[in-house]
Amino acid sequence: MQKTILQLSCLVLVLVSLHPLTGRAAVVDRNVAIVNNDTITLSEVNELAKPYFDQVRAQVPADQQSEAMAQARRMVVERLIDKRLVAQEAAKRNLRVSDAELDGALQQLLLSRNVTPDEFQQELQNIGLSEKQYREELRDQVLSSKVINAVVRSKVLISEDKILEHYRSQNKSGAASGMYNLLQIGITWGVPDKSGKTLTKQQAKEKIELIHRQLLDGSDFATEAKTHSNLPSADDGGILGNFRLQDMAAPIRAAVENLGVQDISPVVEQEPSFLIFKRIASPASSISEQEQQAANVPNPVEREQIHQQLLQEEMEKRLDQWVQGLRSKAYIRIF
């Protein structure tokens, strides 16, 4: 099944932003496909396929390049057919993109990429693309988005049950409570430790790696924490307590999210310390019913992220079906 127009629009924009347009002066143009009353020309295909051709030349053995080129060309023709069908649907629905909408989309693009207009102009010059050419590609993308919203978006609803189901399936806490009961060992650098000695970052790294090897060999975590850890939790054998996964800093979350009970994490760098964690069983009495409930419900930011992800996935499914429906009703001829 062909890629969706959502993917096509993004692909075209990316390809145009990465590769200069090929010159047409020496090309004898011809039609390669008809889509209802529209045509697709050889120059259009070659223009969009150029990045693929470049990859084929660079990566495919010489005796296989001819077939690989043909496959790339066929793929691009099919994508351009889908693009034509969407554009025709936009015309039927009298959907257009005003200059003001285009300016807004371009401004949003600059903001999302954190580049200034001057920097953007320089990028266009570097790839040999005029602002007019870029704006036309962007206009096409915005128009496709309008059609998608009109045809597909209004029919897609994501229920709260789906959001919760997705969240709980992706929350790899393992325990029913969704809480992590952790022990911790930390070796700091750049500040005096318990003995008054200040370690360099390299010294701290070497020390924590030695402790980590000893733990993996069976050394007692609490004893190692009391003996070597620079952190306040050392006196309690490294006890941190119960934490929700989403409340942890990203490096720590990545290190502990897949830990089973009694597992030891890899070394984590969290300036100015190197850290090791061990997950232990959470006593049921130490976790309130309210904490258990909170651990299994996404916060507002997570909920919106999940909603957007599920919405995108469902829209792509619906859009693919819709485009196939357009294809089944259209007159399409590939020469």
C-alpha cells in the first residue's frame, strides 16, 4: 500500500529542503502519467526522484543500479499520483491556501526550527533553491493538510479509554502500583566528599565503575552505599523511596524504567554525580491508594502527547483508506 499523503507532503518538503532542483534546459519533457484531467511529467518525477537516484548511485552495485533506479522512479510516480488526487479533491471542495496562511505556516516553520529569516534565506541559497520555489512546496503541504482535516480529521475521535490503555501499556513500571522503590549510590565530582577529598570527573567515573562491577558480582548494595556514596541517602543504605516513572529526570528514567525487582541499573551521569540505582520491592503499606491511582493516570502533558500520537496514527489509517478509495474511482494511466 502506498505511503500516505501526510508522509508524502513531509517527504516532498524535506527533499526539497535538502536537494537543489535539477536543471530542465537539457531535458526533453514528456508525460509519464495521467490522473483524471491532470498529467505528471518526466521532469517532475526526476526532480523528486533525484535524491533516491543519488543514493542508488552511491550505494547500489553497478549491475543492480538499473533495476533500483526503475523501482525508485515507480515509487515516485505512485506518490505523485496520490498527491494529484488530493489536489483535485481540494479543488472540488474549493479549498485554497491564502498568502496570509502561507506566511503563517512559514513563520511557524522558522520557529519550530529555531532559525531566523536571514539564516533560512542562507540555507535556501546554499541548496540552490529560491524562496518562491520553497513557498510553493509549502503551499502544497498546507493545502494537503486542509484536505486531510476536512475529510479525515473530523471523523477521528480518540476516547479517554484509548488514552489510558495506551499509557498503561507503555508505562513499563511493571508493578500494579506503577511505583519504583529505589536505592541509590552516588559519587560526585568537583565538590568535597565525606572525607573532604574532591574528585575529578574522571576519578569519580573510575570509582563508580568499580563499585558497579562489585555490585554485579554480588556485593551488598546497602553496604556499598554506606561506605562509598557521597549522597545524603548514604546513611540509610541508599534508600530513596517510591517514585513514579514520569516524575524522574530523563537520564534516570531511561536507566531504571526496565528494571525488575532486585535489578541494578547501569551508571547514570547526572551532574555533578555518577549514579547507580537498585530497584527493590515496594511494601504495599507504603503506597497509598491515591498514589497508586495517580501512578496509572497520565499528567496533562503526557495525556496530550498520547492523544496526538493516537490521533496521528488513526488519521494515517483513515487517510490511506480514503486515498485508495480515490484511486479506485479515478482514471489513472501510467505510460
